[in-house]
Amino acid sequence: MNKDKVKHLTGVFASMFAHSGHITKEEAKEISGMTDHEFEKAYDKASVIADKVLKSGDRKMGKFMDHLAKEVEKDIEGFGEKIF
């Protein structure tokens, strides 16, 4: 898996914590190690995921994992079934 895809996923994951108010957007960007432009894409993706989770009613952690897994699957496409 290339570095950019890992950074993107890190940015999305960190941004989820920013959307839920546990860290700031600036802290999420710092964690991601991304440029402003790259981070905004990841932050926007996390916003879409957060909206879907909040609209899901119950089982929020399960829904969060479901939506995050879909994002991970997109980014590891082409690397085969096994990433390790």
C-alpha cells in the first residue's frame, strides 16, 4: 500500500474524532501529516461518514466501522485480499 493511501485513511480516521469533538480539526490535520489540500479531502470524507453514522439511529459504533471499512476497501483495492 502506498504512503498516500495510508495518509488518506489516517486523515479520515483522525477527522472522525474531530467531527465528534474529541480533538480539534487542527489536531486531526497534524496527526494525518497531510498538506492542507489533502487533509480537506479526508476531512470532507469523514464528514460524509459522520453524517451517515449520526442518521443511523442505534448501533453507531457498528455503523462507523461499516462506513470506515468501505473507505478502507476503496483504498486497498488492487493490493489483493491480503495486505500483510
